[in-house]
Amino acid sequence: MSSDELPRAPSGRVPRWVVDEAAGQVPSSNGWASPVVVEPVPAPRRRSLWVRLGVVAVVAGLGWWLATAVLPGMLQEADAPWLDGIVVGRVPEPTPEVAALADEMFLTDEGRDLLYSSRPELLGAEEFAGRCAREGDDAAAPTGGAVGCYHSTAGGLQVGGRIVIYQPADARLRGFVVETAAHELLHAAWNELSPTERTTVTAALEGVVAGIDPADDLHAQLDGSVGIHAGNRATELFSYVGTQVWAPGGLDPALEAQYARFVTDREALVGVHTAFQQQIDTLTSDVNTAQEALSQRLFDQQVATAQLDADTTRLAQYRSTIEQEEARLAALPASERARSLLAWTWLDGTPLPEAPASELIASARALLARDEAALAARAEALRVSGEEITAEETRVAGLRADAEALFAQLAPA
């Protein structure tokens, strides 16, 4: 029965005995309710001190293990860039070599963290071999060979990957290493973009590439890097354009905004590529110019030598003619020798007017001596120039060999 259904006194209050009776309690004879007997509840048994200490130790050990072994790893691997400045070890401390590389790549703090988190490896040709092979590629195809990659242990472009860079031994190829590292860093950066950002950036990238001269090497490089992996075109576009293409004032603002997250001075970064290409072009031009000059000198030497030989032969004929006239005059009687007259034109066109034979022969002898001295001087000059040409051939061969060796280092294979 609810309290609203109980009988009430004229004052409106419900007497206590009515409440007790409705609750099934029998009122006492004196009008008071019977006391409620409550059974005593036994006190709980207290665990021993050692048991409690053991429980505390187990809980503390479990907490320590979670905090030191499990949680740091989870925090380090979590895809949450905001943790980079909070969780110790999430961004590895770079080696001096990698830190210097970051400076040369003009990276922002976010770009540096991304580079360091990718744990870049700079490897020589032998160590680099096979580190950037991709599943499905034809190993026998002459694609020019990779010089760097951003990949996981399973290969391919993956989130949370590692950067591997081929580093030639020749210090003159430093720009090549910086450009390669920046290219791979931008692959890692691509994975940091949201799907919406990627869509916007890809459209801008395609527009940029469409405006580049079809003969530009960038197209061949892009095609070679994408290969059969058409899905990688967008990230390759992002890396190639980011490291090789610049226009006064920058490219599409939406595109430059994404690059600016990772690179402080993209114009300077593209300048690394431009300077390296100029270095290669200058080296090639120097070798070609030296080779062309050497070829011209060799040709001139051959022509001069042939002319000297011809002039020597012709002068020898004039010498022979003089000697014959001298012998003829010597055989004549003195009276006839005195009356003998001769006229001659020397080999260079110098006229020798008619005169007594002995006088004319004397004049011819003087011209012969002059020309023989000139031939001797020419022969000496050709000897000296021949030695110079030999030295130049050695020098040019060295330039060519050096250039070829340098170019060979551009491909680790």
C-alpha cells in the first residue's frame, strides 16, 4: 500500500503505528514499534602485509614495463607529427653527416624531423647495390639505375619508410647527393599530405610538367622513375618538380605552400640542381673544346709537316741542279768557263738575271743556304710543336678519362 492510501489523522499526518502495521510490523503493547534486529556482519579478513606488498610490486612492475617498453614504441611509431617535439626518441638524433645534408637541402624544422625520422643511409656503390630494387621491375632492363629511394624493408614507397641514398666517392658530385636526398625526402613529404591536398597538388604538378619543353631531360627521368608503377606518378612529380623546376616568384601558390612546409628556400634547392647540371655541362664542354683544339693542332701539324717535306724535296732538287752546273763548269776549259753565262728563277720566284755562270751559281748557293736554314727552323718548330701536341694528347686523354670516370660514378652499377 502506498503512503497516499494510508489512513491519516485529522491533522493530515500518518501515525507511526499505521506505517508500521502497513509494513507488516506488530506494534508493541505500549504503542511503540518493535525494534528491528540486525544480524551482525562479520568484519572482512585483512590480507597480510607481504601479500599487499607483492600486489603493489606486480602493479608497479607492469606499469614500468608499459611505460618503458610498450608505450614509447607506440608513441614513436604513431602517425601523429605533433608528438615529434614531445616524445623522446621519436625523431632520432642525426649524425653530423645527415645534419650537414639537411642544411644543404634548406629544410624547415618539419622537413628536418621527417629526414631524421627516415634514418637516411648514405652508401657507396658496393653497399648500395640492390638496396633500391623494386618488386616487378625487370632487373635486366637498362633503365639507368636508381640512385636513391624512400622505402620500407618490404620495398616500394611506404609510409614510415627509410631513405637510402647512393653517395659517389668523388666529392665533386656533392650536388648530386644533395639533389638525390632532397628528391627522396619529398617522397616522404608526399606521404604527409592529406588526400585532399594530394589531389590539389597533383593537378598543379601536371600543369607545370605540361608546360616544360618536351626535349627536357625531366620527362625522361620521370618516365624512368615511374616505370610500370603508374600509381607512383604523383609522388614522382612532387619530387622532380620540387628539386628541379622553378619560375620567378614560384609556381602555383597551392603547390608552393606544400613545399614550404618542408623546404625553407626552394629556389636555392633548385639552384643545387642547376649548379650541378652546369658543372657537368662545363666539364663536358671543357673536354670537347680541348679535344677539338687538339684535333685542329694535329691537323695543322700534319699539313705543316707535309709542306715541309714537299719544300725539302723541292729544295733538294735545286741543290742537285746547282751541283750539276758546278760539275759542268769545272769540266770546261778555263776560256769557255769564263764565257759561260746562266739565268735562273729560284724556287720561290726570285729571278736570277743572266750573268756569268760562276756568279749566278754563287747567288743560287746563297739562296740555297737561306732556304735550308729556313727549312731547318721549320723542322725544329714542328719538332717542338709535336712534343707539345704529344703532351696535350696526354692532358686531353686525362681530362676525358676523368670525365668518364666521374660520369660513371653517377650510376652505382
